[in-house]
Amino acid sequence: MTVQWKSLIHRMETWMVLTMMVLGLTTEAFAQEELPPRIVCYYTPSDDLLIEDLPGDLCTNIIYAFARLSIDTWEAVPGNYQDDIVEGGYKRFTSLKERYPDLRTDISVADSNMAYMARYKSRRETFIRSVINIMTTYGFDGFDIDWEFPILPIDRNNYPILVNELRAAFDAEGKGWNLTAAVPASSILIDVGYDIPKLCSSFDAVYVMGYDLRSSEEGFTDVHSPLYRRPDLDIFFYYYDNVNDAMLKWANGGCPRHKLILGVPFYGRTFTLKNPEKHGLHALAEFAVGGWYNYNQLCKSVIDDPGWVLDYDPVGLVPFAYRDTFWVGYEDQDSLKIKMEYLRNMGFGGVMNWELTTDDFSGYCGEGTWPLLNTLNDSLQNYTVIPVDTFAPGT
Ligand SMILES: *[C@@H]1O[C@H](CO)[C@@H](O)[C@H](O)[C@H]1NC(C)=O
Ligand SMILES: *[C@@H]1O[C@H](CO)[C@@H](O)[C@H](O)[C@H]1NC(C)=O
Ligand SMILES: *[C@@H]1O[C@H](CO)[C@@H](O)[C@H](O)[C@H]1NC(C)=O
């Protein structure tokens, strides 16, 4: 063979080896393992539902809510020093893993001063050190950020910086800690505060709060977690404020679907009708006269009480009920089943709920213990999540 031939063959071999390496890598990148869905449960410590009675077999992650931020030191600090530290709340919580080895016990931080920490490198460093200290001392598995909400351009800029630094610090610890966040469903809040691709590349999962999309401050009645847009009702700034549009906004904005977790409420939101005769969706209601109604109160006093009329949003696919001037929009087992079917069809990573102490954990309503949480768990029984890291526009 001539030198030219040898060189040509050598070049071809090199080319083939390189091609195969590229193909190999590509195949590896796409052939990711299927994951079980996340069932993420928030827990706010309460004397009614002790840590020892948490359902570690029905959730994949339970998140202890909330740690706070010290504005003196910029460290993450326990939300309730007495309960969390003195009474051993944190330790007892992470010890649940002795009984439930597959459970992940996470901690969340929520504070109205997050923005003033995230703006300065030195404060972020202090914060991150304190988080690592809490994670290590008490044996948490994951750290969750409930920053409600970054609303200035500077905050939108700083949030990914904070998360990126946290990610690097966690990776350096090498303990496999997860980093997650509760994020809004409201279109305008997403637009102003969230750099979706950057955030989703650092977070292991984001928990989209698919609730509180309406409140008594609207001045008219409505369900607060509608699954789909109701074309005749949802105009102007309500147009995108439904669960489906919110999930698609996150997905189409560049968040991998397997990282997107659909948040559902275990509570209703109440309204006071101006006129008891007008009791449908968008009936006039007293401004800001309303609140919350936990499922464990609601299931007995509303669903079983003939004084209440049960009704249904046929497009939003959630129930509501009224009696005299009282009005409540909520979720029940049926509406949650529908949301779980939606989640499976869309290929999302799982479900989150707010929060455990408001489900009927004692079985007081005759639907068994944990009726809502069991609905989530049952509905996701045969579902596996297929991670796809590429950007896939939705429907
Ligand atoms: C639901 O609960 C069962 C029984 O506790 C558990 O084995 C199963 O893994 C849970 N399902 C999911 C999808 O996490
Ligand atoms: C963290 O999240 C990844 C997915 O990003 C998961 O595979 C892993 O098991 C999680 N680890 C813990 C400790 O939660
Ligand atoms: C899950 O799969 C099993 C076996 O195929 C089936 O019996 C069961 O009904 C399925 N459960 C759900 C919730 O689809």
C-alpha cells in the first residue's frame, strides 16, 4: 500500500471510531433509566399529626416545612427552635427512614427576605454553608426552596446564581442530596421571576403549585385549581391561570418533563356570596371575605351534609359546593384521579401535595385513612417516568 492509502485508511478508521464514540454517547444520553414517579408530601409540624404518624409508605419524599432565613446572619435557621431542635423535630423526622428505608426526608426554606440574601455573594455563601450544616447535622436527603416570589429583574437574575452555587456545593459534598423548589403556576409570576432553563438545569425537580390560582380577592367565586382553561370565563389575566397551561408553560419554557411535578391542594378556598341565589362559577362574592377549608373538615361538614349543594366545574374538572352565602371550591378523590391521569398522559415526573395535616389522616370521614393521598398513590401505581432531557414542545 502506498503511504496515501495507509493514511486514508487510518483517517477512515479514526473517523469510524469517532463516529462510534459519538453514537455511543448519544445512545447513552437518550437511553436513560425509567424512574418511579415522585409523590412529594409537604408537612407542617402539628400536634394533631405527629411526626411518628407520617405516612412514609405513601410518599416518596416528605418535606418538613419550613426553615427560615435569619436577617442578622443570613443563615438558614429552624422555623421553630423549640419544636425542631429542642423537641427533636428534625431528628425524629429524618429517623422515619429507619421505618421506611425508601423514604426521602427533605427540608424546605421559605422566607420573605430571600431576595436580600440572594443579592450578595457573601450572604449566599453564608446561607449555603448553613444549609449544608443543617443537612449534615440532621441527616436530611434533600433541600427545597420556597421563595415566594422573585419578582424583580434582579431577583430573576440572582435566583439561578444562588441555585447554581447550591448545586455546586451539594455536588462537592457528594452525598446525593436533592435540590428542589416550589414554583408558581401563575403565568405572570413565572414570566417576571423565573429563568426556566437555567433553574431546571440545576434543580432535580420543580414542584409547580397548581393551586391558589383564584382567591376571595377576585370578588367572584371560582375554583382555585382548575385543570383546563374555561374559554367563556378565563379572559384577560386569568387566561393562562389553570393547571394545564401552567405545566405547559414550564415544559415549553425548557424544563424537562420528568423534572416537572404537579402540585395539588388538599384544601378548598372559600368565598362569601353576595346573593345566595347566584351560586355558580363567577358569582359575585364579598371582596376578600374568605379563606381556606381543609379537606378533613370539608369531607365531613360539606360532602356529607344535605344542607350543602354539591356542584362541578365541567371544564376545570374540580368540584365546588355552596350553602346559603358559603361557597367553597376544592379537590376530592375524583378530581385528583383526573389530574393523575392527565399527569401520566403528559409524562410528568410525579405529584406534590400541600399538605399532609389537611388530608383525612384519621379516617374521620369514612373514606379510610389518607383518602386523598391514597388516591394519588393508587393512580400512579403502574406509572413510570421516562426522562427525556431534550426540549420537547407540548400540545
Ligand atoms: C404506594 O404505596 C405502596 C404501598 O405503601 C407502595 O408500595 C408504592 O410504592 C406506592 N406507590 C408509589 C407510586 O410510590
Ligand atoms: C436525587 O434526584 C435524583 C434525580 O435527579 C434521583 O435519581 C436521586 O435518587 C435523588 N436522591 C435523593 C437522595 O433524593
Ligand atoms: C396496575 O397493574 C396491575 C397488573 O397489571 C393491575 O392489576 C392493576 O389494576 C393496575 N392498577 C392501576 C391503578 O392501573
